[in-house]
Amino acid sequence: GVEYHELFGRGIAVNTNTFFGFYFGLTILHLGHVVIGSGFLMALARVTRTLPVKPAHFPLIESAGCFWHMVDLLWIIIFALLYLVE
């Protein structure tokens, strides 16, 4: 949010150029995945709070872990594309 505020304050928007179009698009897409992943993790915490963990919960646990790792992998790629490539 702070970075978006600074960019908008300098007059940079989605339609400024192609780079910023991709920048805003990818970072907003990533934010959506983080919100969904956080929801998965909150559901996982609620379901697994009762011990013992039932075998029926294992797919939820694996799905949440896989989804969160996918979000991490996407952020590594997005970070490299947006911040390290000139």
C-alpha cells in the first residue's frame, strides 16, 4: 500500500507504460492469492484446533500448504521480474 501511494503520488498509474501495467496487474493478482491463502490458513487453523486431527482433515492441510507454497513461488518470480530486471 505504501509503494502504491508513493507511485500514485508521483503521477504513475496503470496506463503510464507497459511496465507499470504489468507491475500493478501482477502485484494485485499476488495480493488476491495472499488473501485466498490466508483464508485457507485460517480455515486450517480452525479445523485442526481440535485434537486429534482426523484423517478427513489431511486434504485440507495438504491443500493449504501447497497453495501457500505456490504463492511463495509466484512472489519469488514476480519479485525477480519487477524489482531485479532492468
